[in-house]
Amino acid sequence: MRQLVWETAEELDQKLARRVRNIRKRRSISQEKLASMSGVSYGSIKRFEMTGKISLLSLTKIAMALDIAGELRDIFTNVPYKDIQEVINETR
């Protein structure tokens, strides 16, 4: 059975961007400072926080600068099997 998705990819990206922005603000780091810390351009950070659009490499750099790279490192590590066929496919 497929799980229903109640949000678009764009909405999910925007939620992620809001979470990262909230962490940045919680730590009193300006967008300019984060750009300097991460090596990601100020424009890219500003666009990410407004739209959710960013490259995976830039997101990783931002996560490393904010000391939250462990969250990315662990993504998709505990995904349950959808059905027995996935278990069979993994062993091939």
C-alpha cells in the first residue's frame, strides 16, 4: 500500500529551508556570516531560505557550517522495507 503524500516536493523543500533558517537564527548567525562560514554564496543562502531551492552540495556545506551534518549523514539510514519484494531485491 502506498502512503499518501500531502505535500509537494516544493513544500517539503520549503519546510527544510525554514528548519535550517530557524537553526541559523537560533544561533544568532546572519545569512552573510553563514555564507562566510560555509563557502556558499550569500545569494544562494538567501534564495534557499526564501524558496527552498539549493544544490545538495550547498546544503551539505551549510549543514557542516551549522554543525548539523550528522542529520544529513543519517538521512535514509532507517527506512523500513515497504514489502517482502524489497527484502528479496536487496539480497540480489
